[in-house]
Amino acid sequence: MALNARAIYPSSNPDFISFPSRRSVVHSTQGIIACTQPLAAQAGQRILRDGGNAADAAVAVAAALNMTEPSSTGIGGDMFCLFYAAKERKVRALNGSGRSSQNSTLARMRDDLGMKPGDPGEIPIASAHSVTTPGAAGGWVDTVEKFGSGKLSLEQILTPAIELGEQGFPVSELASFFWRNGEKAIKKASPNFGEILKSDPHAPDGKRAPLPGELMKNPTLANTFRLLAKHGKKGFYSGSVAEAIVKVVQDLGGRYEMDDLSYHLQQGSQEGDAIRLRFNGQDIGKVHTHPVDGRVQPLGRVKKASMFGNTHPTARALWPSWPSASSRSSSELRKSPSSAKPTTTAPPTSTPSSNPSASPSPTQIGSSRIPPSQRSPRKR
């Protein structure tokens, strides 16, 4: 008799982090995929093996994470990308965040939320008014077109994620943990909540979050990926997908219209200069603020910083005071801190980042949701 997920994981809420641990640094000459989900990392490796570059792999990983770890990222959110162009020796930045609805004026928002003019307040995160145009879909397409290898089509790049959704995948422990924590919020967010939950006749509404080890499928999301892969941005920002997005938001009280998605289709993502700071070097002083997505992002004061410039960082540049392994005991090595940060990368080259403590990463791509109150308004 085959074991089921409950037999493998008898605890309904297992303790994932019951002991301190660190992993050895991974070195590679053929590129590295680093993310929070092994199946998503496998998708990126598949793209590199098929001839894609870091940008192609990053999009594949983002899509696979959307499928296997929907609490972390998704096509319904935004994306930002940093790409190191080796031939140009330059870091290029892409802002793939979505724009606010043209009908989302301050006066209308106050009226809908019952706020008087001049009163302080904010848009609730669960409100339909907090929803902006999904920028991730367009950002994925722009990343592949601007930074991709040109050897693989978008359909090839999204195929691993599509297969995961159609064929199913085993849910990991942490993904299940966050899935279950967000189950109530998922059911309130959309009438289509059943698409990302498992059917269970014993569960409220007949749906529940998947348990660790259970097989999960999401054919609806896989179909959305197929439409994007086949038709490009038009497959998402027009047609059946766009109509479904607008309907759900409007049914929940939002002011979204098809014109908002059409506008984003026309405008696309925005290229800009990456935030840069100096790492492990000579300069001491204040790093100037730099506008990001309509906001001014203060980086604060950095005591020691230097740019790697046009050369590749060496191990000694990254670890200036790191003694040789032969001079340290095994117990000392085990106590050494790890500075690894999950990213999707090619071989390390430069260090652009808005976080002074972040590890070097030529290509970083992901999703984030910025409160609309902090977004720049659409230019008309």
C-alpha cells in the first residue's frame, strides 16, 4: 500500500527550523540557480542547459516559483530585474512594476473608503483599491527580449512551469506552511480561490491548502502561462485573461478597467540606472538617494564601500579577512556566517544592489507589492 502525505508527515505543523544550520558555498563555472524551491531551481538549470542565459533562466525560475510557491511571487504582482551585460560590462535595470488605475484618484479613494478630505489614512492591503496593474507578465517578456540569449523562445522558457501546473508537483514543507497560513485570505481575495487550493469534501467550502508532500496541480495558471508564451504581452493584457482580471477587481469594488491593462501593454517596463554603491574599498561617506518606482530610497551612510569596477570579484575581494581553511579548525569553519542571498544568477561579476549587505548578483528577478500610496501616479 502506497504511503500518502499524512503518513509521511504525521505532524500537521512540523518544526522546520529546529536546529541551526549552514551550507557550504557553492562554486560553479557554468552558472548557478539559487532560489527557495528545488523544482524552480531545476527549471532554471534546464534553461541554462538548453542554451539560455541568466535572464532566460531567471524568468523560468520566477514562473516556476509562481506555480510551486505562490506565497512568494506571482504573475499577478510586479517584477524588478538587474542584469549584468558581460560584453558591455554594465549592469542594466528594469522596473516592471504596474501602474495605478486611471480612475483611482485620491478623491475617489477617500470617498470609497469613507475618509474625509485631509484626514490621514491608508488603503487596506486587502482592499481591491490596493490592486495595481500586474507588471510581472510584461516584465518577464521585456526581460527575455532585452536581456535574453535569443536562443530560446518565451514558450520554451515557460514550459517547465507549465508542466509543473499541468502534471502536478509535490508541495514542499515551507510552501505548505505559508499556503495554510494564507488559506483564509485566499478565500476572501477572489471567487476563484478554488484554483489554487486542493479539493477536499471534508474541508470548509470543499477546498483547503495542500499539505506537505501532496501533489498539487494548477491547470488554470498553466493556461495563463501558455497564452503569454504564445501571444506575448497581448496574451495577458488583452483577451480572456485581461477580462477575467478586470471582472474580479470590479466585483470586489475596485475601479479597474480594460484601458488600464491596455495602457500598460503599450508602455511596458521601464529601464533605468541601477542603484550602485561601493563595496569593501576606499570611499567613506554618504550614498546619495536614488528614486525607485516613484519613491526616494535612502541608502544611508556606508563606512566602507568600493565598486568592483570592470573586473570580476575575487574570493579575497569578497572575503578580505577570511583566513585559509588550513589555518582554521573544523569547528571554526562550522561557526562561520553565511552571506548567501537567494537569487537567480550567472557566474558572479558585479555588485549592484539597493541592499548594502546583499551578495553580488548579475541577474536578480522577483515580485514585490508596493502600497499604491507610495507609487508614482500615471503620467497623462
